[in-house]
Amino acid sequence: MFEKTTWIKLPRNVLVGHGVLDDLAAAVEDLYLSGRPLVVTSPTPNDLVGDRVRAQFDVAGTTAIETASFDAVERVVAAAEDAEAGYLIGLGGGKPIDTAKMASDRLGCGFVSVPTAASHDGIVSGRSSIPEGDTRHSVAADPPLAVVADTETLAEAPWELTTAGCADIISNYTAVKDWQLAHRLKNVEYSEYAGALSQMTAEMLVESAEAIKPGFEESAWLVAKALVSSGVAMSIAGSSRPASGAEHLISHQLDRLVPGAALHGHQVGVAAVVTEYLHSGERGEWADIRDALEAMGAPTTASELGIDDDTFLEALTTAHSIRDRYTILGDGVSEDAALEAATFTGVI
């Protein structure tokens, strides 16, 4: 008998485009949420557009956080309970959105994502990335009920945040290959639909790399659509597999070795150049990945990340121990193999 089932949780409303921040209340009204919202944000986005958001609602309050952490999640939970908030609005970049997403999961209430920077695909996915000490935890949570991404606001964000978001998406190239490898060698469940969507999204950004430039709202449009697609792929898969493979393990290890050295997206982008070489060798698509990153102004070498060669090689040879997820790294890459891959691709 065929007994396979799946439960896919996706945002009900996704608004992307010029000036859609002013349609936030309409998007929320369409969700039939009850109660007043608690706005979870950080200082800069609060200063930029906080008043525009609050003007549309009878808000229960605003909680500003400096960093994403489990303590911050607890503070948001407590603030929402004290204010008797009916749902949460995450306003800003990765920190407030990841925090609000996890807090809403704890509270069992709805969550609306309002990104002010196109820095990562967490704006729509069902995962939160929360640092703790020298470790970063990827925590499962429900995806937002709605995503409102105003391209006018996104285009004004620091360009390095946008290039980090682009690099995060482009790294899906190797994440999907790792997922397929794990399916073949370890019988890990694989979704053709989610894998194809994730790969198509990465290819779209690589092909559009020359058109993604600072100060152009159309660039923010391209990146925002790609981030939404990547997040949807993860929701379809029910895991982060479509967008997280060996390149993410290397980035997490770099976070342990040199915390705060570079943005997450930039780290996974550089790591994807190397892991693509490990997958496909000299004739692989690693040069396409590198060239796309370079065209956008994203780092393509360890030194451009602010990380010395020895540290990058250490991360490459030890990243397999980060979590129980089979990738091209297998049970570890030898020092000689790591040196060859990083040198040949120009990463070190």
C-alpha cells in the first residue's frame, strides 16, 4: 500500500515590490489574525521604517533586540505575553526575523516577516539561525504567515547585505548536489520538486549577476524573488537541505574558529566555490559561481572574507563534524585535498 504523506507549510501572502510596506496592514487583515501585534525589530530598521509599520496598526508594543540569541527569544516571548499580543511582526534583517520566528513558534501564534535587507533566505523559510557561544543553531519553526518585502526599502540597505543574500542563494548550487549525493549514498529522502526549485533559483541569480548592482531597485526585486523561492523550496522539502550543504557546514565552522569575521552569506558563497570543485573537479561550475560572486562585488577568497588561509583550510578539513548531515565532505577532507581545492579555485 502507498502510505506516504507530506505536510507543507507556506506563507499565505507574499508581497514583493515598490512601496508594498504601506500594504502591510491589508496583507495582515487578509490573514484574519486576532489581537494586536508586537513588533520585533532592531535599532536601525526601527529608525528607518518602524513608524510606517506602527502607523498601520494598534500595536501591543515594540521590542528592539541588538543580537539574535536564545535570551532575546525569551525576552520577546515575555514581552508578547505581558502585552497580550495576538501575533508578531518581525521587522529588519536576520536578527529580528529569526528571533520573532522562533518566539512565535514558542508562543503558538502567527508571525509576519517584514525584511528591510535582502541578506538571507530566512525571511520566508521555516528555519531560525540562532547563535550560542561559538555555535550557531539552525532551529525548526513555522514559516511566516505573510512576507512583505518592499524593494524600495531593500534597495537602500547596505550593499554588502544584499551581496550576502545573493551569495547565500548561489550556494544552493552545491547544497542541492550534496542533497542528491546523500540520497544516492545514504538513502536520504529527496524531493525532485524542491531540489529543482532551489537549483533554478541559484541559476537565475548566476545568470543575472551582471544586472545586480547597488542602488537599483530592480536588483532588489531579483534578489527578493530569489530569497522567497529558496525559502519555499525548504518548506516543500520540510528541511533546510535545498539550501544548506557542505558550504554551510564550512561557514558554521568558520563561525566557531573566527566569530564575526564575515557575513554568513559571504562565507557560504566562498565555501561553495570550493565544494563545487570537490563535487565536479576542474571542469565543474565553480568558476561560474566565483565569477557571479565577483560580478556582484561579493568576496571570492578567504582573504576577502578577512580570514587567513590556514583558518579556512582548518574549517574545510573539520567542518564534517559540525552535524550529522552527509555531504561531499564525507567523513573528512584530507589536508592535501583541501589545499588542492582551495588553491586551484583561487580561494586561498
